[in-house]
Amino acid sequence: MSQTRYIADDLDIYFDDIVDASERIWDMLENYKEVVEALESTNESAIAHRSNEIFRILTAFSVIFLPLTLIASIWGMNVHVPGQDNLPAFFAVVAFMVVILVGLLALFRRRGWL
């Protein structure tokens, strides 16, 4: 059986041009897709880096306030603790808490965590 051609032989060159143009467009689309995927990866990396910075600062603040909260909770209990009815003891505890706060802030600043 012979195949019947519906398109004239002299039009083959035009269809080859259309095929070449579509292949070039397809290659450009693949390149654009790779660029978009690379940009997406870079954006996700930047977001993760920023989140790590925020978590580092929040962790430092929680570590700074943990001993202060412990001291305040011990002296805030409804049981007798040393120096409970003594005003100078109260100021000594507050001063001790301030010393811890300043010391931890200085330590974290020196290490570059804050």
C-alpha cells in the first residue's frame, strides 16, 4: 500500500522550520524552569538562614531569663526561705539576679550570640 500525502512536498521545509522553532522554544522553557528552580532554592535558603538567626536570638533570651525565673520562683513560693522577712535580703536577691543578667548578656555578646 502506498501512503497518501495530504501536504505537498514543497511545504516540508516550512514544517521543519516550525519543528525547529518549537524545539528552540522548548529548550528556552527548560532553561527558564531551571532558573526558577535555582531562584526558589536560593529563596528557601535565605528564609531558613533568617529563621535560624531569629531562633538563635530567642534561644539566647530564654537561656538568659531561665536562671532569673528560677530564682524568682524559689523566693516566690509560699514556704519559708532564708531572708524572706528581711528587706536587705530582698535587695541582695534582686542584685544577684541583675548580676546574673548582666553576666549572661556580656557572655553572649562576647561569643557573638547576640
